[in-house]
Amino acid sequence: MNTVASLTIAVVGIFFLAMGTYALITPSTLAAPFHLSAKTPESRSEIRAVYGGFGIAMATVLGAAALDIGGIRTGAVTAVGLALIGMAGGRLISRLLDTPVGFYPIWFYFGIELVAGTALLACV
């Protein structure tokens, strides 16, 4: 098993775990840099589900992939890597269609998604 690949996969998984945990605990704070409102139970539930639950699920998948449990490494890492690149692509399209904004948070997360997605795909 490639140690560098396993470490790369684990680092991206830790990022997802941190984001997911943060979203579950404090959805309003997670949404604030994007000027999203989390003032209702419905909006907090959505943030907890999409950023929290999904993030922790991705961390779990990447943890299993880092250890190659059940031989899932290639499929799991490819799926998560492409999902991250897709997210970066959505941000890029938004930047082309919308009013320009500062570096944070859009370009900051674009960079993280692009680098993490590319790093994961390099592990396949």
C-alpha cells in the first residue's frame, strides 16, 4: 500500500471530518462567510445535513479508502476526488456568471477543492 497516497487520502478525510463536525455543532457560523442565513430550524437542518452529515460520511469513506478496507480505495477516492473538482467547477462557473467577489470565501474554497480533488485523483 502506498504510504504517501494513504496519508493524502487521510488528510483530505480529516478536512471533511472537521468541516462536518463544525457544521453539526454550529451551522450558523459555518454559513456566515457565504452570507447564508441559518435562522430557522429548516435552514440549520439543511446545513447540518449537507455540510455536516455528508462531510462526516465522506470522511468515513476516505478513512476506509486510506486503509483500503474491502478494496474500495480506487472507487472511493475517484468518486470523492471528482466530487471535489465538480464543486470547484461550480464555483468557477458562478464566478464567471456573478458579480466579482473577494478572495475569501469563494476563491479560498475553490483552491482547497481543486487541490484536494486533484491530490485524491493522483492517488488512484
